[in-house]
Amino acid sequence: MSNQEIIMCARFQAKREKLEELKGRLLEMVELTSKEEGNLFYNLHIDNKDSTIFYFLEGWKNAEALAFHDQTPYVRAIIADAPELTVDGIKVNFMTKIS
């Protein structure tokens, strides 16, 4: 088991005709994910220059917490629906805090 915290960013760019649907789904995920035991933070942001782009800034207690999250029905559903809702799928980056 890993005890190292995981910090990540997930990017979604909505298709224009799916903007409100994607936004609603992402806001619902905030509510559900915030209740997960291993979640440290799960913040949804919108790009300042392009209102079709959303970012989740996420913090997880460890790899097991993220693995649990990835198997939840709502995450599996958004991954499955991403080709219909987004321009280019879900882009994920992992980060390490340096200060």
C-alpha cells in the first residue's frame, strides 16, 4: 500500500452542444466525490478564456483512494460518456508538490 498523497488535474473540453449537460454531470461528481473517504479535495474550475473547458483539481490520500474513486459508477459513467460530451476526451496530469 502506498501512503503518498496524489495530486492531479483532469481536463474536460465540452462540445458546445453538450456544455450544460457536461457541466451538470461534473457538478454532480463534486457532490459525490467529496463524500469519498480518501478524497482530500475535489475542486471544479472553469477556464477564464474558454467557458467550454473545465478542470478538476484533485487530491487523494493515496493510490488506493484514487483506485477506489476510479471504480465508482459516476467516474466509470463519465469516462464512458466522454467521447459524446467532450471535444477530445479527458486529459489527466499528475503533479508533485515542491513547495
